[in-house]
Amino acid sequence: MTRDILKVDGLKAYYQMNYFGVNREVRAVDDITMTVRRGEVYGIAGESSSGKTSFIKVLAAAVRPPLRVVDGSVRFGFSTGPIDVVRASPRELEAIRWMSLSYVMQGSMSVLNPVRRIGKTFRDFAQRPLGLSGRAFEERVVEHLARLKLPADVLRAYPHELSGGMRQRVTIGLATVCHPEFIIADEPTTALDVVVQKEVLSLIREIQREMDSSVVFVTHDMSVHANIADRVGIIYAGRLVEEGPTRQMFFAPKHPYTAHLVASLPRIGDTTQRPALDGRPPNLADPPRGCRFHPRCPLAIDKCREQSPPLETVAADHRTACWRWREVTPLVGAISPVGVPA
Amino acid sequence: MISVFRDLIRYNIEFTIGLVLVGLVVAFAALSFISPVDPSLIYLAVPDQPPSAQHWFGTNSRGQDLFWQLSAAFRNSLIFGLTVAVLSRIISITVGLAAGYLGGWVDRVLMFINDIFVSVPIFPILVLFYFVLRSDLDTFTLALIMACLGWPFDARLIRSVARGLKHREFTRHAVFAGMSTRKVLLEEHLPYVMPIVFATFMNNMLWSMALEVTLAVLGFTNLNHPTMGTVLYWSNQHSAIVVGVWWWVVIPVVLIVITFLGLFLLAMSMNEYIDPRSRLRRMGV
Amino acid sequence: MRAYLLFAGKRFLQLLAVIFCGISATFLVTHLSPIDPVEQVLGRLSARSNLSPDAIAATRAALTELYGTNQPILQQYFNFWARLLRGDLGPSLLAFPTPSMDLVARALPWTLGLLATSTLFTFIVGNLMGALAGYRPDNPFFRAFGLLSIAIQPIPYYVVAFILLIIFGYYLPILPTNGGFGMDVRPGWTPQFIVSLLQHAILPAASLVLVGFGGWFLGMRALVSNIINDDYVTYAELAGVDRRTVVGSYVIRNAMLPQLTALAMTLGGVFSGTIITEEVFNYPGMGSLLIDAVNYGDYSLVLAVATVSITAVAGAIFIVDLLYPLLDPRIRAE
């Protein structure tokens, strides 16, 4: 078995819409190539409308019109065999869903069917992949829930009878009960208060370590990446602009955008004003020529405006897409940001 | 506004068809204003003549030119529908906003009254009104009665929208700034409510015209005031189909179907356009 | 369980209040008339036959006592309620001296039977097909259905029934268009009677189904198109939950709830539609009874039909309301 469990190659996925006679093509994912290794937590960061959600949808084999994969491949190396989710048939996808590949969605409030008891929902999702039934199935679920510190009678409850935190844990439990090899977590901690956030993060980390699964964790919150990710990839305007080990990304970023994202984290004791980035994220239906970040970049030169920099390896396990990466300095001092284990 | 209209015509086939059909009917009804014959007079023309160059829709057994008769009838029906819709909008908006925004006992009382009206089957009650009032039941009174019976559904819709609005930020700001309740309702909430009002306006027209047709066919309205239904009433009275005067039945029925279909298509397409989710769904196709 | 019984109890009280107000309003309406019912009946009677002045006076006295029009209105109101609760609204004129309530009691089962079967059918089949159409919007079969529904739905009950009557009564006489059962068949639980019964019910039921189907189909289709984008449905599909479960337990189960509410709201209209359709096909239900009563000037019969209609519809809505918490666990908690 190779080191990589996921290999994304030249992926392009666009939204193609025809509204009242006007054709619009939004290039949500525009040529992304990356890999995820076994047992690692890979964080994906980016602003809203950067294309990271669309990227996740492709990984999770949840592509629906008007989103369409235009080019590239997404290859998983599961223990049951390799599979390219872009080209796989629905039957092949069904075999890996939930068992090898699962998904934790944003918003625990509404992912559970409001008129169905939790136990039944578990049966809907996990009975087929696990291949157990009746008593054996129930025992497995109860045992798994116990790990998440959920009592067995949660199975008899309806979603609205549980607190927000419990619902979040149920959703994580639902996604992990089959011990999947690959978990995609899409903003699972957004809209949660920090206390619950810490709980959920440690839960995910624990489960990930126990099951030796790989996790792709999407969030715009850099402090969460600092806490949980082994490597971080930054997506901007549908492209991967930097990728590297978490510590490197924080202390020695090689892309101006990353530097800004890291600098935006508050630090106790540091009262200097944070410089804000000019402008707004580009319109993915009509992205700027050359480097897509150039309109907002403090280091932009003519070359940036005309030629799009390729993603190249600049240090150990560290890639960046910037013409002037050598001149990128971290905008903060060596004080470690709150939350990062030094 | 015009661009919305243009978009709808160009890309929403239901709207176009609806507009064409309704346009035809309205034009036809408008012709009654230049009618050379008085539609309330009978035995002016030779009865039971099939459609010809002289009488485009033929004549009926009562000696009336069917074309002009129907033109006047449809005009009256459309005006009737509009009247009921306008009157019941007034009631439903008032009740809906008041119940939704003021809440408390006002809401409870109004919703209780609403429930009563919903539980009462409207047709028997209208028949009862006819039974009691007989010839005193002129068209406007009927419109008034129907307006008083037709507001419950829409009032409930408006109420739930108002309830949602009440808790929104901008309402609290307005109240905090000292706006009177009436001003808040009229200036802040009404614009949100208008799309629903507009959609239910068309539905209400359909409903009231349908009821009017039904009552008239049974002879339970003012028969001297020609409407879509009274034409059918008279054709039934004279056993038109059996006698062979098929144009007296078929042509009105076809026109009635066109009218209702057209109004329905308009209402449906406008509803779909107003609801952002359905509009987005069209985008994805 | 206790919460549900409490809810049912409260709702029942509300039912009684609604019936009370509705029937009182009916009473009020009848007293709006500037026309005196006694004179109206007398006018009709003397138009049909010649009566001596003594006979007229005697009839007037009897009718006045019957209708109680010589008493103050409050007294009339109490009398009205007293008689209503006893189940006696006086003899009908149509079929003198049969009590009006008896005529209504005879007609009610026909109406309820027609109403119940056609409503159940249209609700279940219309919603099911609407759900499938919403789930697979590109299927040509469902699209055709959708168009058909759009075409027929806005047409008033009477016109649809009328068109069916013309087609099957005049041009294609293969189905009976008159009455509840064949004139040559003796009523009784014989297979002959039942067959005749069903045959005669086909056209009225078909008419009601045609009109009602479109509403449920289009409504459900719209609801389902929105629900399939809800988080819990997308999540279940993502997880590979088998399609039948998703459509049944996730989509339809949730879409049923607003549809049930809609059913309660439209029952009044469906009832009206039923009695209208009955009149067209001369089906021996409340519809024909009502129209005949009006044309005959039969005051007590009209009143009887009105009061029973209100009670029936309010009762039906009550039953639907009771079903709702059983299907929505979120309401059960309240």
C-alpha cells in the first residue's frame, strides 16, 4: 500500500448555468493537484466563495448539476481497491460510501431527519455498509456512541429532543461508526461556541487516531487548523496557492495570502493593528488574468499581472504558487499564536 | 419592472401562454363597451342560428346574438372577480398583519374567527344567502359576501409572514426609533407582504369566478346580469344540447376554460418567479 | 400520551365552539331576509293550487307556529337550538310530512361516501405521484402529468362535471349519468345493487378526481423539489442510503406534513365541490337535496342541510387535525 490514500490530479469543476438565455460558467475548482497521506489530517483553508466547498463536493462524490467535473481525476487508494470517484459508476460508489469514505457536514441542526428516530437513522446509514443486523448492529452502534460519550437511549430520541452539542456528536458518530478510511469534514465547528468547538475537535482527533483514518478538514478558521491539521492547503479563487506542514505555514509562509490569513489571528498581548487586505475575492466566472491574487497582493509586480505562477515545491513537503515567494515574510513575530502547540 | 415582464415573456412559456389567453379574453370582454346591442334585451335576433358571417357565434334560443352576449358576460364576470379579489385583499391584509404583528389576544381572537370561516363550507352558505335574499341579491352584494368569506386562507399566510418579520432586526430598530405600529406595518412590512398578496390575488379571482359560475348555472344569482354562468344557465333551461343548439353550450364552455386556464397559468408562473428557490431551480437546468 | 389527550380535548372544545358559531351565523343569515318565510311558502302554495281563504289562514297560522316567526328573535334563537339538539327542524315541504332531518340523514351517507373515497384517492395518489415527479423532474411521463394537471385544475367543479355529462350523456353513453343506482335495481346488499352503485358512482367520482388531482400533484411536486435540497436529504443521499428509504422516509414523510394542513384547509372547498358535482349527475346526496330545497322554497330543509354541512366539515377538519401530531414528532412534544 502506498503512502497516499488520495490523489487529486488536475481537477477542474465548473458550475454551468443557463439562466434566461444567459450562459454562465463559474470556475469553482480550476486545476487542483494534491495528495493526502494515510493517517494524516489535511486542513483546507480559504475564504467563502474560494471554491473549497465545491472541491469538497467533488471529493465526496456529491457532484450535482449545475456543478460538473470538466477535467481531472480524484483517486482513492482504499483497502478494498483503488477507485476514481469522478469516473466510478453509482454501484462502485455505493460500495465505498460510508464504509470507506464518509462525510461530516456543516450544520448539525439540519442534517438529521426531523421525523425519524436517531436509531433508525443509524440503521439507514450504517446497516448496509457494516453488514450487521439486529442485535449485533445495535451493540456496535451503542459501543461506538459510548466512545463519543453518548448514552444508549439517544437512539430512541428524535433530533429535536437533543441539545446542539449532542446532535453534533451524533453526527460525528454517524459518520464514523463504520470506521471509514477517509473522512471529509466540512466546517463542522463553524457556528459552535468555542467550548463545544474544543470538544468536537478533540473528538475528531481521537477518533482519527484510533481508527488511523485520514481526514480532510475544511474551515476558514486558521486557529482550528493550527490545532488539528498536520498539513494545510490554502485555496484561493479555485486554485491551491500554498500547501505545507502546519508549523511551516504559520511561521514561514511562502505566499502573501497565507501570511495575511495567519496574521489575522488575534494574539494575547499584541495590540498592533492588523492590516486588512484590499478588495474582495475575485468573481470565479471572470477571474483576473495572471495570478488570481494580484489585485490584492502587496507584492504584486507586472509579471504577476500577466503570468499565472505554477505550484512548485520550494522546501521539504512545501509547495507554493507565487513568483516572489522568497520575499514573503511572516507578518507576525516569533511569538506563537494562541492555540498553536509550540 | 418592465425587464421582469420581458424576462418572463421570453423564458417562461407558461407565463406567455397565460398572458395570451387572458389577453384574448380581456380583449373580447372589452369589446362589450362598443357593443351595438343591449345584452339584457331578448328576442332581438332570429333565434337558434348557427355561427355565420352575420352572427359570429350564432344566436341562442332567446334571440340574442351570442357574440355580444358573451362579450358582456365575460366583462361582468371579470369585473366581479376583480371586485371580490380587491375587497378580500383588504380584509386579509388587515387581519393578517394585525394578527401576526400584534399577537397576544388579538391574534387568538382573529385566528379563532379564521378557523370558523375555514370550517364552514362556502357553497351551502352562499346558497343559503340566495335563498334568503332572492332577488335582493344583486351582483355587488354577492361580491361583498364572497369577499367576506374568501379571506381566511390568505390571512393566515400573511400572518405567518408578519410573525416572522416581527422578530427581524429592522422591525426592532424601527420600534426602538419610535415608529408607530401603524407606520411600521404600512411602511416596513407591507412591501414584504405584497408578493404574497399579489399571488393570492389571482387565486382569489379564480376562486370567486368559479363560485359565481357555479351559482349562476344553478340559477342562484341575478339572472338579468349576464355573466359566464348565467349564459350556461339559460342554455340549460332551453336544453340547448338536446335541441341541437350546440354552439350555445360549447362556445361558452371553451371560453370559460380558456379564461380559467389563462389566469391559472399567469398566477402559477408569477408565483414561481417570485419564489427565489423555484427561480434558482430553473437556473440549474 | 397525556399531552396528546390534552391537545385532543382542547381541539374538541374548539370544534364545538366553531360549530356553535357557524350554526348561529346561519341562523342570523336566515333572519336577514326581508322576506317572511311564511309568506314565501304561502305564495308558492297558492301559486300551485287554489286554496280557500280559510285554508290560507289556517296554513299561515300553522306555518307561523312551525317557524316561530311571531316570537321575539331571541326566543326564536333558543327554540332553534332546542330543536336542533333534538334533531328535529320540522317537516320538509318537498316531501311533506317527512322531517327535514330525515331527508338529510338519508342523503348524507351518499355525499360522505363520494367525498371520502374520491378525496382519499386524490390525496394519496396525487401526493404520491407529485412526490415522484418532484424527485425525478425530467421524467417525461411525470411532465405530461404535470401539464395535464395544470390544464384541468383551474376549471370549476361544475364545468368539469358538466363536460363529463355532455360527453358521457350525449356523445358516448357508456356510463350512467343519473342517480345513485339503477332505477330497475332494488336497494339491498345484493351484488347486483352493489355493481349498480359502483357504476353510478364512477362519473361523479371521476369528476371530483379530475379536479382534485392536479392540486395535490402540483403542490407536492413543488414541496418535494424544495425538500430534496434540504440538508438531511442531501446527507442521506451522500451516505448512500437506499433510494426507496430516502424517497419514503426522508422526503415524503416530511412533505406530508404541510399537505395534511392543506387538506384541513381545503376540506370545506372539497365538500362544496362534491355537492355541486352531485347536482350535475343527480346523485342522491346533499347537493341535489339542497338545490331542490331552494327551488321549492323549503326553508327548514335548507336550514337542515346548512347545519349538517357545517357540522360535517368541521368534524372532518377536527379528525385531520388530530392526525397531525401523530405524524410530526416535533408537535407531539408541545
